[in-house]
Amino acid sequence: MSSPSHMVSLGGGHGLYQTLLAAQRSGAEQISAIVTVADDGGSSGRLRRELDIIPPGDLRMALAALAGEDPVGDLWARTLQHRFGGTGAMAGHAVGNLLIAGLTGVLDNYQAALDVVAVLTNSRGRVFPVVNQPLEIEAEVAGLDDDPRVMRPVRGQVAVASTPGQVRRVKILPEDAPANADALDALHMADLITLGPGSWFSSVLPHVLVPDIVQAISESDALRLVILNLSAEPGETHGFSAERHLHVLAQHAQSLSIDRVLVDENALPSQSERVYLQRAAQVLGAKVVFADVRVVTEDGVAINKHDPDKLAAAILDIYREFNSAEAHQKDISPDRSS
């Protein structure tokens, strides 16, 4: 197949937003977004605390990314993302966050609220929380004391993302939160699954801390693709190499199996770095693929943002190569029925 029949993308925030734009441009027949639900800052955090709901911000962004590429879809996408100004009670709230919260109250069903917004936006797909309850992130952080060996707990997505220390490990609370059954169904039906890019500890890793999600990914026959960040982020992954991103992923999800790791071709100019990265990928059962996926401005400046068109082209190349290799392997395998 030249394009995926069902592409499922896991993540949150701006990284997932760019991946979903790429999913639209890949020609995928069906798209599902599985979204982290640990946000505790800004408009999402306020609504989470005041209404006791799943924080809507990352889900809103996913819906905006999947909005139809037509005038109605474009209008709704911009409306969902619009934030109120001023200094009053509404200041900083995103319209989409309030819409999701209001529809949840009317319908008494969070997923139904997300699906109604998808209809309004002429969405190309559906958006699912990874679990059906708000999560908290708690990190073990070094470097907050004079003794760098001392580990301190830091709780909350905003606190983890902005810590001046170095994050070693994270966990989700509650640790036994069951996976969203709709998210698992989407993974079971996928023929292409992506994980990342995004804030590694607060948007990407929370997905693989849900055991049923890891099991569904690892047992899938789909192409399982990790999209690495373009660079380390200030705060939670400061100083991280591309190799270390994969080591951390493997440490947090020891049973996770993937097939490919997509890396921007300009991110690792050193051949030795590429060799180390490939070794790290092999721990997860994967091969590394390099491609140009970075946004370049009109004046030729490369910025730390994935270009949806370049990303779509790279994903399609990997998808076709993977399926071709799988078909070839089936052709040369002995017929066990004879």
C-alpha cells in the first residue's frame, strides 16, 4: 500500500500537532491521535482543577491539527486555538478548552465531547485520551541539592518540564490507571504507529508507562515508528543526546518493541554519533532512518520544528520500505504448511 490505511500517533503538545499535520498530508485513510493527559498548567490546569475533568489542552491541539483543510475546518481550527486576552477570569483560556469542557458537561461523556468537536471541524480522524482520567507526572530529579547524587521528587507536568535539575526517571500517578479501551482499539487496527516527537518526559514517556499501551504497540503488526526530537529541550532533557533519548525510552518501557527511529539528517553530523544511536535503537529492535524533516525559513534558517510536508514524505518512504521488506521476508520464508 502506498499510504497508510490507519495511522495512529501518540504524544502531546506541539510535537503531536506537527505529526498530525503530517498524517493528514500522508494521505492516510484514517487517523487517530492518542494524547497524554497530565497537563496541569495554564488554561488546561485551571479547568482540570475547577471542573475535575481531563485537561483538554493537548486534546484540543490534536483536534485543531486534524481539522479539515477547507474553509470551515480552517475557521474552526483557528477558533479552537484562539485565546482570550485581558486580565479577567477568561484571560488565557483557549476557546477549544472551554468548548470541550462545556460539551462534556452537556453530554456527560468526555469522548462524546471530543467527537462532537471533530464533527464541527470536519476532522480527518478521532482523538482519544490515553487514559480516561487526569494523570500526574512525578519525576526523580538530580542536581537540586549540593550533592548531585541526591534525588528529589518533583511532581506536576509544568514543574517537571521546567525543573533546573536533571530528570532521571518519571512515573505517572495513579500508576495503575487503565488504558482507554478506544485507544487500544485504535492501536489494534493500525498499520502505522508513531510515538513522538515532543517533551520527552512529560508528553512522550507517559504513554509507555501504561502497560496495556506498551503491549498493544509491541504486539502490533503495524510499522512502529519513533520520531526523535530535533534537539534536546531546555529543562527536562537539557544536555541529552539523541542516543540518550532512546536509552531513556528503553529504560521506562523495557518490553517495548519498535521498528524504525526517524532522525533529522542534520541532527547528527558525526558518524560515531550515528553508530551509537543505531546501537541504542537496536535495544528496542529498531533501525535508524535519517531524513530532512526540519523547517527551514525563507531566508534559509533551520529552526527546531518539524516540517509537516517533509515529515509526511519521510514517513511514507519508511512505510513503503517497511512493507516492501515485510513482503520480501514472507516470500523467502519457507511454507510451513507443506
